[in-house]
Amino acid sequence: MIESGGAAVRSLARALADRDADPVLLFVEGTAGLGKSHLLHGLAALPEAAEAARVWWRCGGDGGPWAREEPWREPALLLVDDVHRADEDELRRLRRVLEALGPGCAAAVAHRPEELRVPGLPLGAPAMAHPYRLTVLTERLAPWDEERVRRAAGEVLGDDASTDEAARALYERTGGVPRAVVDLLALLRERRPAFAGTAAEVAAAGVPARSAELVLSRTCALAPAHRPLVWAAAVLDAPAARDTLIAVAGLGTAPGNEALLRALECAALTEAAEGRYGFAVPVVAEAVRETVPGPVRQDLHRRAAAALSRSQPVAWAAVAGHHRAAGEDRKWLRAVEKAAESAAASGRYQQAITLLEGTLATPGLPPWARARLAPLLARNAVTGLRSDQTVEVLAQIVRDADLPPAVRGELRLDLGLMLCNQMGRFTDGWQVLEVAADELREVRSPLAARAMAALVMPYWPGASLDVHRRWLAKAVAAADDSGDEAMRTAVLANHVGLAMSGADPDAWELVARLPVQSTDPASARQAARGLCNAADSAVWLGFYGRVDGLLAEGRELAARSGAPYTEHSASGTRLLHAWWTGRWAGLARRCEEFVAATADMPFIASDAYVVRGLLALAQGDWGEARSWLSQRGTFGTENLPVPLGATAAGAVVRLLLARQEVAAAADRARAAWAVVADKGVWPWAAELAPWAVEALARAGDTAGAHTMVREFARGLGDGCAPAARAALTWSRAVLAEAEAPAEERPGALSAAADAYREAAAAFAELPRPYSRALAAEGAARCVLAADTLTAKGAEDGAAGGDRAAEPVASAVAELESCAQVFADLGAVWDATRARALLRTRQPARRGRPPGRPSHTDQLSPREAEVAQLASSGLTNREIAATLHLSPRTVEQHIAGAMRKTGALSRRDLAHRLEPDGPS
């Protein structure tokens, strides 16, 4: 009976546990390094083997136990290692011992199948005469999978260094062979704590000594005429077909077949997949290559390049590497060009970028090669997702005096686009683009229109709207002169962005002109960019109903035409859209995932940073909010696109106001307002204006606040910008609330409430539930404040002290609705603030006995509010400002909440609060 898998070990354990059980013979089979000896030691440590006599027999050494004619009467576990090393005499003695196993006994025999004297027969020939009652099992060991390699890396290097990239590289270089994994991890451990978990570091670690010795000894065991086949496998450095190996080795068919058979017999090579041969531990190829004499190795690489060039599809990157190793520099550079073109055609832009960056960084590269490869690098970097090194490489190349002017202009164009779009270095990028436009115009290149079109986009800080419009006129003329449809589409895409940013009512007609059905990939990529530009502008303007359709069409077209940068920018737009339309479920996680996915290019994820900061502010986690809004220090916030920078600034101003840092809030508001005013795209002031007006008014600068409102209104003019118009009404309400004269305050507050209601209604139409609730809260606040002043006037005997119950009841109901909206969204801070205001107006519940309610075991409503804010990181002073309490009262509520919940710290309160506790 033969079994396999983990069941074999369990059967052996059962045999040892029962003195009357049939004896068990377990063959442990596995290639070198899979852990056979480790498994034998594990069997020896089984609890069932505690009472058994454990007998070790290592073959090829000093021999084993004597041959027994009679079976063992006592329980025994025979552990035989390295049976592939046994000679004929030792195998005969071992067969006799195994044939004599009695009841309650077991044996485990470990071997390497690739080194057996007779393939398939661990105990040699003739086969052993199995006793009738002997159960024969097989445990076949296999390499670790990638997940098991990742766990091993975590155990050795720590979880912080056990990255997915490192685990994948470890798995690929070791083939999952446990011994090789452990040895390679030992090499990497010596690099801690410098090891950062990159594939390059894993590759630089070298070859584990045991793995190298094994493959080199097996190669040496081959006849000299057969070794070139193993050398060929090392040069190819990947499993290859028989004919390819033979061709690279330079052997004929018959000698090549013979060499392959001998290499497989001695396990120098293995059949990695059907019909493909290589090393069981791939990293050892490096050790074998180092033993090959230089001239021989160059010949092997030359034949490898020729063999791979004949395969389909051609692996041009590998061909390029072989040409270079063979010293064939011109063929190397041509193959690099083909490899990059092939990678780009299939959307593998980063692969193309990495190859071209490394090539262009090679010292002494001929000018003709730079002229051909540098534009290819630039095009891939602009279309895909560039690395910082690309910018440095291009910056060096454009200074090369030997470059043709047209090539230099094209490179400068792509460098400028990367600086602006992918690195946020707008000032540097703008200057580079201006020079590129002049250079390309002088050589009458169609790309001049593309450079001018880039200067049309208004998102960057600095140039005014009028400057962008002048560049638009030049770009349109240049594109028409070029006759290039892709250039016309590029200009049209940026015209869409400019027109929509300025709330031009004709902008939607421009969107309709985008050639979304174009079969030209270049035109399709530009059309996709135009659609995504339109979607982004629609978000800022408040046309939320159109955003999903534009993004879906734009992303699909970008994916189909190969424009990953456009796809990524669209992802940021989706996050902004979700924020404003109240789709907050899972939004924080999505932001963090986007940031993590673009960690080496943080500017691309700037939308995600801001949205995550806005969420943290609404949730009351103010420390996190400031960190995210400042882009976590990845780059200066002054480099943010103007609308995003204004949004982040508005949130920071609101945060400073909440912390009662009014002077700092006013300074921040003035600085951010100046950026928007210089740009002149006034719809982008929408997310800044209400908070900036409040900051200036509370700081006593009502004149400055009035100026902001006037500039905002004048700048919007008749433009179609519903979000900005709602924000303008909101700003007027804030100003009316802040500056009402004391003697006219009840009436002025009522007027402010009307303005807040008008803003709330406008936000409801968009829809923007969070903004609507904030504006509605402002209206209720004004009504309740006016009623309080009226009541005080009546008490003091002042005229005009009549109070109306209906507006107050309506305001209370509206405030309750706002608190619920905030709670549903997850805006903890806002919900708590609204409920605190409600508590000043809500009557005592019916049926409650007179006096203060008792909350001996449960949190009181006020304690729950204070605890929730405290657990999110607010200080006592900040909580007091939110809830209109004294810091001393806040301190008492926190102490009570911690006592009742058993919390050990303020942060611990977050885990102790009941989900359905008091609200």
C-alpha cells in the first residue's frame, strides 16, 4: 500500500503508538535542500516515538545497525538519511533490516531521487521483498510557495523588511528551496538594519555558499565535453528548451542530447517545466557563470542573443543583455531600442523606463544612441509613471551639445511635462516648457503645439489666466499649421481644461468635440486626457452628475490606448468626487491605498492626501488632519495645483479656527487667497472662501473679509459654477453673522440665517450633503442665537423682545437633522458640536424624574461626547471650544468616562466606547 502527503507521517505515528500495529516504512523523497533531514528529526521528536528505540543510520558513513534475521520485539523507529549515498553492500544490509521490522516498529528512509543509483528504486536493485504486513508510504517534499517564503523572511528579517518585493525576489532566486531560502536570508540578515526590502538588495546578496558548492560539484562531475550545456543554462539564466540550450552551448544535436542527459542524471540541471531545463535553485546560475572563462562566456552570450532573436515573440530585453555581454555594443543598443518599443506597445512603461534609464546612464554612450533612446525614455515616462532618476537623466542629456536641435526640444518638452505633472515642480517645469516651445518652433516640429498646449493648463500656481489664454491662441495656430491630428487633440484637451476651469458655458461643446472614437493611439490618449480633464473640472465646478460618466469613458479610453498616468490622475478625481457627494464609506482606506501604491511618486496622489486630511478633520482627528493636509512632508504644499491647494488651505484655516488660533488662521487665509487671486480662476476659491472670510472677520479685519466676498463675486461673474455660487452665498452668510452690530444683532442674525438657508438649498441641489449640513447648522445657530438675544432683551425690558416659537422649533429640528447627517457620514466632530448646541435648547424628556439623571454605570450623554472627541486626539481646550464647556468640566467628564469604561488612556477610550452608546 502506498500513500502520499501528510497522511504518511500520521500513519507512521499510529504505528509507533500501538505495539501490535503493522510495521510502517516511510520513504521521504526530495531534491537537495528541501528539508529531508529536518523532517527525520521531526519524526524522532513525535510524542508517539517517546517509548520507541530511535536508531539513526546515515548512509555513506560508518554504516548502520547490524542486519537482523528476526524482527524487533520492542517498539523501534529507524531513521535512515542520505540513502542515495549508500553503496551496494550497504543497500543489501539496509534491505535486510527493513524486511525484519516487527509490529509497533517504523522506519523513515530519506533520499534525493535525482542521485539514486537506480532511478525510482531508493533501496536499489533488486527490489526489497516487502513482508506481507509491512505498510509502505511515501512523503514527497516540495519547495515552499511564495507565501511561505514571505513568512520565513518575516521571521528572519522582521516584518518591516519582509516586503512583497523582497519576498517575490527571494522566491524567484531560490525556487522556494528551503535550504537556499534560509541561507540567502542569512546573507541578507547581515545587512540589517540597512536592508530596505528591495529586489535589488536581494539580487546583490550573492549566491549562498552551499547552493554554489552543490551545483559546481555536480557540474565538475560531468565530462568536459558536456559542461558547456550547463554553462549555456547559466548564461540564459532561465529555463530553456532543449534545442535552445544545445544551440547556445555550441554542440551538435547528438552531442547536445547526450550532454543534457548526463546533466540531468547528475542533477546539475533539472526539468523545471515540461520540455524546459534549468537550475533547481535559479540563483546558482550566477556562480556557474563566474567559473566560465571570459572568451568562452562571450561566445555563449553571442549564441544566446542569436538563438533568442529567432524565437517568437522575441525577448528583446534579454537579447540586449546578451549582446552587451558579448561585447556587441551596436547590436546591444538596437536591441534596447526594440525592447523599449515592445514594452511600451504592451503598456509595460515602467519596464521600458528602467531599461532605458540604465542604458542612458552608461558612460561613453555614442551620441547617435542618446539621440535615439532619450526621446523614447521621455515618451514612456510622460505616458506612464516615471521615476525620479528619469528627470535627472533627461536633465543631463538636454545639456549635450551634440544632440540635434529637434531631439533636444522634444526631450525638453517631456522633461517639462514630468516636472509639472508628475513631480509638482511647476516653476521649473514652466521655464523648461517655454524654452521647449521656442526650440521646437524654430525647427518647425509639430511638437511645438504640444509644448504650447502644456502652457495652456491653468492648474499650476503662478501664471495668470490671461497668460494661459495667450498660449492657447499660439497652440491652436501651431496645431493647425502642423496638420497633425494628435497635436490638435492635445491642444483641444487642454482647451477643455482651461474653458471648464473658468466656468465657460461653451466648455461642454469642446468636450463633445474630443475624438473619442479615434483609431490613432496618440489621438486616443489625448482624448482620454481631455475627458479626465473635464471630469476633474466638473468636480471643482459642482457638476457632480456628469463626473462618473466622464471618468468611466476617460479611464476606459486611457486603458485601451495605454495612458497609465491619465488613469492615475482619474483615480484622484474619483476620491474628490466621493468626498463632496458624501460617499465616505471606505474612503479613508481608498485614499491610503492610493498613497501607498504611488509612494515613490507622492505628487500623483496629492488628491488622496487632501481628501484623507478632510476626513480626519471632520472626524475630529486633528493631528492626523494636519499631517495629511500638509502631504505628510513628501513635498511642499505650495506646489499643489491651485484648486487643491485652496481646498487644503481652507481646511487648515478651519482647523486653526477650531483651535482658537484666530490670528494664524487669518494669516493662512490671506496667503492662500493671494494665490487664487493671482491665478484668477475664481471657481477654485469655493473651498477656501467661507473659512477665509470667517478667519478675517473673527480677527477683526471685516474690511478684508468684505473685499474677499466682493472679489469672489466679481471673479465668478456670469460663469456657470454652481459649487462656487453656493460657497459665495455661504461666505456672505458667514460675514453677516460675524459683523452684525450689537444693537441690531437679532435682526442681522435672522438675515444671516436666511443666507445660510439659501446656501444649504444650493448645496442640496448639487448634491453636497456635508456642505449642506454645515450651512444648515449655521442657519440654526443664527436662529437660536437671535432668540437668546431677544429673550435677554425681554428680560431687560428692551423693546422688540417678542419671541417667535415656530422659527426656534424649526431650527432645533434642522439642527437634529444636521447632527444625524454628520453622524451618518462619520463626521464625529461635527455631530458632537451640533448635539452640544442642541442640548442648550432641547427640553427634558417626559417621564424623567426631577433632578439630574443618574448614570452610575453607563456614560452620560455629555461624557460620551467628550470621550469620543478625546479618543480622537483633541485636547481639553479644543473639546471645550467645540462643546462650549470649561476645560475643567471637560477634564471631569474624561475622568468619569475612563473610570466607567476601564480605559487606561484617552486613546484607549476609542476601543472602550459602546457602538450604540448615548448620542
